[in-house]
Amino acid sequence: MIPLKDDIPARRFPAINAALIAVNCAAFLLEAGQGAGLQQFIVRHGVVPARLLADGAAGWPTILTSMFLHGGWAHLLGNMLYLFIFGDNVEDAMGHLRYLLFYLVCGGAAAWAHVLSGPASTVPTVGASGAIAGVLGAYLVQFPRAGVLTLIPLGFFFRVVRIPALVVLGFWIVLQLVLGVASLPTAHGAQGGTAWFAHIGGFFAGLVLVKIAVRRPRTAARPAP
């Protein structure tokens, strides 16, 4: 299922969400300019579980830098689509500064969930997915009945339907859990591909922290026509 838009309009311009999207895109352009040094750049600024645990606090800055780097155009665009659709309402509920702090804390929780799922891994991990997963968790708590216009592939055909957020995001987290368990590292600690446990950690961090971060329940929210 690919979400296209939700039916709850934001009450004010989501300045932080827009800034996060802009920074992620700018960071990707910086990556694209690395040329032959791209892999070294990713290793230096991505989260490498074994290195992070060995370096201690000295390696923590990579938790932040890794949140704004991506592994390709598809990785970037997919993440930014989810952030664009769901982030504005979460920022609306929290306020600008609380939303920024919430986003970064969820990203940090996601990084540590990934590290602990494969502490011996030497594969660098990058992406905003973990932080955005936290946003999805918060959205699910705040707006479970919101309608999400969703593209569903059916073989060679596609169908666009409106589905409750509870179903869309519930399906998403169940899929992450299934794929996460299936991708558990081997006895040698090797781990690559998608960081499923970063998604899981970020999502559950969002579920827990949303109650602290939201200033007041949103009331009288009406779907857009």
C-alpha cells in the first residue's frame, strides 16, 4: 500500500516538517556530489553498530548525521512522501519545537534499536526512516480514524481507495515486525539491507512519546472536502 494523502488539513503551515524535508533533500544533493568518495562519506557519517559501541559517546554524532542521508533517490522519495503526508498533522498537534525534538529523539531511538539488533554489524546505515516511523506512531495515536487515500497494486492494475489510518499504519508496522524477525543477524553479526528494527524502534518510541509531546488533544478536526 502506498499512501498518497490524508484527509485532515493542517491548521497552520508545518514549518519544521517542511524544513526537515528540505534538509534531507539538501543532504542528498551533498551526497550526490561526493563522486568516488561516496562510500567513504556514508561510512563516516552513517551508523555502524560495531563502531558506535566501540567509540561510545564519540560516535554519537553519527546518529544525527545518519538521519539526513539516504541510499538513493527511491529511498529519499519514499521517506519524504511519508513525512509530507503524516508529519504536518503531528507537528500541528505538538507545536513546532516539540515536533522537532520529538522527531530527533525518535530517530535516536530508532538508531539504537538497530544497533542492539545487530551489535557486531560493520554495515553503515543511513536514512530518515526511523525518525519518520516515530511520526507514524504519533499519527496513529492522534488520528487513527483519519482517511488515507492509498494506492494498492493489484497485479498489473492499481486501485486508489480511502482507508483508515489505523489500517494503513497498522499494516505497515506488522510488515516491519515480520520482516525484522526474518532479517535477524547471523551468528557472525552480519547485517545489511533495510534496517527493519530501526523502523520498529522509531515507531514504538513515537507511540510512547506522543502523549508527552502533544500539548493538547486536537478537537473539531474535520476532513477536507
